[in-house]
Amino acid sequence: MSSKYLMLKKAIKDKRVTVGVVGLGYVGMPTTLALTQAGIRVIGIDIDKARVRRLNGSHDSRRFTATANWTEIKKCKVILIAVPTPLTKNKAPDVSAIESAAKNIAKYLSKDSLVILESTTYPGTTEELVKPILEKPGRVSGKDFYLAYAPERIDPGNKFPFNDIPKVVGGMDKKSTDLAATFYLTFLKNVHKVSSPRAAEFTKLLENIFRLVNVSAINELNLLADKMGIDIWEAIEAAKTKPYGYMPFYPGPGIGGHCIGVDPFYLSWKAKEYGFFARFIELAGEINELMPHHVVTKVIWALNCIKKSLRGSKILVLGVAYKKDIDDARESPAIPIIKDLLRKGADVSYHDPFVPQIKIGNHQFKSAPLSKPLLKNADCILILTDHSTLDYSTVTKSAKLIVDTRHTIKEKMPNVIHL
Ligand SMILES: NC(=O)c1ccc[n+]([C@@H]2O[C@H](COP(=O)([O-])OP(=O)(O)OC[C@H]3O[C@@H](n4cnc5c(N)ncnc54)[C@H](O)[C@@H]3O)[C@@H](O)[C@H]2O)c1
């Protein structure tokens, strides 16, 4: 064993290394917090200067500083990359943030450092994209630096303790896997090693595809149950009594967020390189894309029942975040739904305690303060996110008509229509 590798391992184990966290968002910040709480010094690097300023003002400066200056990489022996991995308009992976972060890291990476990619991405990214960039200045992975992939599995809004989420780790070589595992065990309880970065990359996508396919399946079954006059929620509650072999998923207005509706398409894109068409992923995506249309149709139908047309009707949307109790509206089904309502001539406003404003198309919306007059004034209230802080009994008492896409209101009431 090389002594430099053993020295790095010991420094990591003793928490004597400074960790660089590249990308200070929904993943980077909780990771930073867990590291600093474990007594590890973190330098956070982000291209968003306003975010850097804000974070410097609000965190413990002894253990954490944020910067937009890439030369700080020189001070870091462990570097985590947690930058966004969105899709292009045509649903192809956009790994430009990983590429640009890797290029900047390559400029200042010190010898015998460990780089770990955490962003969700297609199998092969660490090996095919990140490794050649880091190796370019004449370095060799596994010899001059160590490289691994370890997906983040955080679920925003979920109270499950961050340190208790087991970390899957796959290094380019045994030493990289071992160093990455050693690193995570300094602040997390469990690590699960796999044989390669590709296996770890695939694992993360497997988890997200499992959710996409199951949520889309229950959404499709909901459409059918609706046609058959069957209450899907009654069926789900009944199915849940089975002691094994069933796991509940719930219908809704469509999947949103930066993960479940996005990541699976990284794999279906990569699959084509192997002459393989990932049909389940594409089908699940198709059903998910159709859900906002179904929600708008339901609103039209509900208004029709009270002899109103959507054009000119006041629609109050409750919740624009993609799921409850969080402030994230990225890829939220609320966006295509509101767009379509506007296109069809509705007068739309919204309330969301977590999202003070949102831009949809050319419209800049501000969350309207929730009041009885606001509720009473709406021709239809459309519940898109079931935030737990809202008083739904006041909502139901004041509303003329409610379309509830989340089964927030459990009782059957004449003014409430479920999706
Ligand atoms: N949000 C989640 O729940 C979640 C969960 C698990 C995994 N992930 C994955 O983690 C990754 C990060 O997601 P996120 O939700 O934290 O994103 P985010 O948008 O909240 O944060 C990303 C941060 O990276 C910064 N950034 C963008 N390009 C950069 C660059 N080239 N160099 C340095 N900084 C850059 C942005 O300014 C931003 O602050 C994605 O791959 C995502 O799929 C997200």
C-alpha cells in the first residue's frame, strides 16, 4: 500500500481534511451541515454569487465558508460534486454543470485528493466524463488522485435523519472505494460499497425509476377507477391491509421536482447507446405528462356541473410546490396546469405558504394571503399540493367547489370532487 494513500485515509478518518462541496443547493447544504456538525471543515463552492453571500452570512464561519473562487479547491483533500443534472427541452441529459465543475476542479486539484460525484446521472458519467477531465493535466486516477461516485438519496421534506441514510459508494478502483467509504463513515452511520461508479450510478436510477413507474401506474389506475365509478383511495386502503407483497403509492396531479420526473430519462437516453429501449420508463413518463391535462379536464367538468365555463372563472390553486411541506416548485405539475388554465381563459391565483412567488410563462404570480373572502370568491379551488399547515376545514366550509388532486379532504362532501 502506498504511504500517501494511507496518510490520506488516516487524515480523512481523523477528520483532519477540509472538504470542498461544489454546488450548495438542496443536496450540497444538508451535506455541508452534516459534515460541520461532525466537526469537519467545509469550503462550499458555488457559481451563484448571491447564494454564496447569503450562506456566508447565515452559517457558522469557523467550520464553513462559501465562495465562488475555484482556487479554494487547492485547500480541499476531499471534494464532493453536487451540481444540478436537469434535462434539455428534448429530455436528453444536461451534464454541463458536472462538466464545468470538473474542469474547474481539475485546474486546482491537489495531489492525492479524493473527488466524489454525488449528482444523479447516467451510468458511465464518472468514468467517461469526469475521469478524463480530471486526468487531463497529466494525472492518473487511482494513482495521483482518487475518484468515486456516491449518489445522494435525500428526500426533501422527509424527516428521516440525514446521517441515517445509508450511502452507496462505488469507486474507480479499490482504493477510491475504500477512501470514499472511510470518508462517509466519519459523518454517516452506514455505507454500502458496490463494485464500480457505474453500479452506484445505476443504483440511484433504479431507486428513482421504481418510484416513477409505480406512481405512474397508480395514476393510470386512478383514471380507470374514475371511469368505473370506483374510489381508488378506498381500494388503496384495502390493499394496504395485505401483510406482504404490496407497497402503497398514491395518485396525484403528476410527478414533479428535480428527481423522479427527470432522472429516469438519463437511463432511457443512455440505454439507446446499447440498442435498448427502456419502455417502462418512457411509458411511465408519458402517463406522467398526461396528468396535468387530466387535472384541467376535471376542473372543466366540475365547473360544468355548476353551469360554469372555465373561461372567466376564478380558480384558486392551493399549493404549487411539487410535494407537500417543501418550497421546491421545480418541474411541479402546478406549472403546466396553471399554464393550461390561463390558456383556456381562467382567472388564476394561488396560495402556497412555502412558495411566495412563481413565474409561469409571462405571468409573475404572488402567493395570495389565505382568507375567507379569497376562498369564498373563487369559483373553484384546486388543491395541487397537500401542505400540512393549511386549515382544510375552513377551506371546505368556505368553498363553492373544490377539485382535490391529493385526497386531502377525506370525507365525501357535495362540493368536493376528487381526481
Ligand atoms: N433535490 C433533491 O431532492 C435531490 C435528491 C437526491 C439527489 N439530487 C441530485 O443532486 C444534484 C443537485 O441537486 P440539487 O437539488 O441540490 O440542485 P440545486 O439546484 O438545489 O443546487 C445546485 C447548486 O449548484 C450550483 N451550480 C450550478 N452549476 C454549478 C457549477 N458548474 N459549479 C458550481 N456550482 C454550480 C447552483 O448555483 C446551485 O446552488 C442533482 O444531480 C440532483 O438530481 C437531488
